[in-house]
Amino acid sequence: MFKKLKSLKTDKVQGPDNISAKLLATTADLLARPVYMIFKKSLQEGVLPVDWKAANVSPIHKSGSKTSPSNYRPISLTSHVCKVMESLFRDEIVQHLEFNGLINDSQHGFRKGRSCLTNLLTFLDKVSGYVDTGTDVDVIFLDFAKAFDKVPHQRLIGKVQNHGIDGKVLNWILIGYQVGFKEFKSKELAQHGKWLLAECLKVQVLGLFCFSFILMIWMTR
């Protein structure tokens, strides 16, 4: 817990609970124990503090008409304390999956020591090998629009359970998905609240991991 708090980037903007990352990092030695006790109680009772389920959403314009919600990328600022707990869950889940050989070696996203760069290098090495031996190579690139929103959540839950992740941990993750929003930083887009609520889920720590998780499963089928 101390290491997690200490490693927080102090320049990050605070969430709805108004607890800054700088405060958590600079007082990690004092807060590690109390925060651990809050985490333990939250997991045991399956309850999240109200501020952990809220998010300050700032829509960032990408391109096109400023009156269309689809032309905005929502940036969701959530509680740093909650994100620390999510990252602890993610680390333990990844360790469980890797220890039991449940992650395909071709998976590079959301894995320690791997990235888009390692993915590209592996791909280049394999394709270069085929070319050197005179073997034909066909490559298909897919880019799904709003891919995160298309994940079948009920199927995802079933797959997660089948991989040994259930009980209080799964229950906490499901509760964590019930993210709301506290305020809008853009008054002209406040009328599009439902769109922002649906979109802001994709920036949560476990939301990103679960999206990657279902991709891992599909690749090993």
C-alpha cells in the first residue's frame, strides 16, 4: 500500500473527493494503514464510498462540429484513492492469470514489460522471417469504433468467473462499474449527460483491464 501511494504522480488533478495525489504521496507513511483498512472494509462489505463512484467529466473536443457529442472525448477524473485500490486488484488478477498460464503470449496490452512497441517489434520480427524465407504474408488490421462500448458485459462476467476470479473480488469489480458523474466541466454539453456517463467508464483502471481481458480470452479460443 505504501509503495502504491508513494508512486502516485503528484501533478494529477484530484477527483470528486478533493483528495490530491500529492497529499497521498507525501503522507504515504501515515495514510498507508488507514487506507488499507478502508480497502479491506470496502471489499468485505461490497460497498464503495459515494465519492469513489463519482467522476468529474471534462469533454475534450476532437474535431468536427462542437454541437455533436460524438466529436468529444470524455476525460473522467475519479478518486485517486479508488484508483489505487483498482490497481491493486488489477495487479493481483494479472499475477493470477500469468501464474496459471491463462494469458496468451501474444497479448501485449496491460502487461508489465510489454507495450505497443514490443507488439510491433514482435510483429516485425515474425513478418521479416516469413519474407526472408519467401513465404507469402497476409495482414489484416482491424479498428473497431467505440470498441469498449461493444463489449458484451454479461459474457465478460462469465468468462472472468471461468478464469477463477469470483466471490468478493468479482462483486467489488461489478460495483465499481456503477460509476456516476458529479459535475460537468462543460455547461453546453451538460444536456448530453447519458452519453458522457456511458463514455466515462472506459477510462477507469479496471474498465481498461477488463476490456483487455476479454481480448485475451478471444485470442485463446
